[in-house]
Amino acid sequence: MMGNKLFPSVKEAVLVIVITAFFLILTAVCIGLRPEHFLMAGVFLALFFAGNTTRKLAVALLPFFIFGISYDWMRVYPNYQVNPIDVRGLYEAEKSLFGISVNGTILIPCEYFAIHHWSIADFFAGVFYLCWVPVPIVFGLWLYLKGDRRMYLRFAMVFLLVNLIGFAGYYIHPAAPPWYAMNYGFEAMLDTPGNVAGLGRFDELMGCTIFNSIYGRNANVFAAVPSLHAAYMVVALAYAIMNRCKGWLIALFAFIMVGIWCTAVYSGHHYLIDVLLGIFCALLGIFAFEKGLMKWGAFKRFFERYSKYIR
């Protein structure tokens, strides 16, 4: 137990420094260091050594740090080196299940919205998509800061688990997003850059380059299934309900969640199939954690020690 010590124990300090150094060295060797790697390491070390209160926060944030590292490290062995990329199959399935008939031609929903779109919808699409990661993380920090550390830890661990399930999905079934099929056809080209797709209309509307800067750095465009955009707010909403949050907050989360689902398709970034699988991914993660891991004695003891450490 940490107690009220200002500084960590020698054992803790050495362990953290060694692990951080190992992370930076391994990252440099395998994928190359970028400024955000130093930023992540610096923030963690600063929080860990600044004092007792910030040390608890640093340790509490580990699920989110692990999420970011896991996503980044998929560059080491891309999913398309494990299984073939699906470009046509998903497109045809979407057309078969959710096709829209326009003048005798069947369009997938993304194709329909690429033709039929509206400025007000473009604005809200951008707003909803900007809520994708920040809202769940802010919700988690709110749970932590108000002192509900056990609920915070349940939420943070499920957030990480849902991501890991989603990342596994990327490797099981590498798939191109709808904008790829719409722009490039059905042949997978590995050097294809990220594409802002319909979210570019938000940038144009607002006179900014928010989404261009985000999607321009996407290293692997063949990671569309499941849609983790669709999953995150499901997790946030579920734990807002479990925590018996105010009705207005639950309603707001539900509104943002549905808005992100709609935007994923409206913007051409995901098929409806991707969205449904993302929702399933979130529900699977919640169920596996609450009804599986939390019933397993060894994990439950680990959880109790972790939650006690960050109190």
C-alpha cells in the first residue's frame, strides 16, 4: 500500500524507470521514436514522481497508456501481413443488407450520403466525431476525481479490454473502409494514405484542418472492422448507467453515442456492418469483464490491490 509517502519507494522508482526506458528503447528499435512517445513517457514520469496524489493518478491512467501503446505497436506487425484484406466482400455485404435504390441503382448508405449531404449534418458529424475519445476519457477522469475509484477502474479496464478485442478483430479480418472502395475500387494498395472522407466537409465548413491532421497520420487504413468509434460511447453509457449518474448525463451520452454511429456511416468511414460489430465488441467487453474476469479469483485479487493502491 502506498500510504501518504511523498516519494515512491526505491523498488517502485527503479521499476518505473526501467520499464519506461525499456519502452522507449524498444519503440526506437521497432517503430521509431516520435515526439508523442517522449510526451507520454514524460507525462507519466512527471505524475509518478511529483507526489503521492499524482502518483496514484499516474498508476490509475495505466489502462489508457496501455491502450495508446497497443494501438501504436500494431505498426510492428500490420494486420494485412496476417490475413488478406477484405475490400469487396464487405462492400457487397453492405449493399446486399442495407443497399438504397436510387434511380434503379443500388448504393451503399455511404455512397448515398456522399451524394446527399447537408451543411448542418456536416457540422454535427464533426462535433460528434470529435467526442469519440475525449468524452469517455473525461468521464473516466470525472469518476476518478470524484473519488469513485472502483467504478473508475472498472470503466478504464473495460475500455482497454474493448480496444484489445477490437484490435484482435483488425487482425482476424483486415478490411478497407467504405471510402477506400468508393475512391480506389476493390484492389488493396498497402501504401494508400489516410483519408478524411466526408469529415473533410466539416473542415471546409469551419475553415480548419482538424480531421485532415488526424486522418493524414493514419498508418494503416485497413482496420475498419469492428468500428471502435461505435464502441467507446457504448462503454461510457453503460458505466454511466451502472454508476447511477444523473438522467441528463445518461441522455447526453446516449445522444452522442447515436450521433457517432450515424456519423461513422454518413462520413464514409464505416459500413453499417462495422458499426454493428463495434457495438457487439463493446457489449462483449463489458460482459467478459463483469461476468468473467471479475468472477475469477486471481483477477479479482489483482483488481482489489489495484483499486486500493489508487485510493
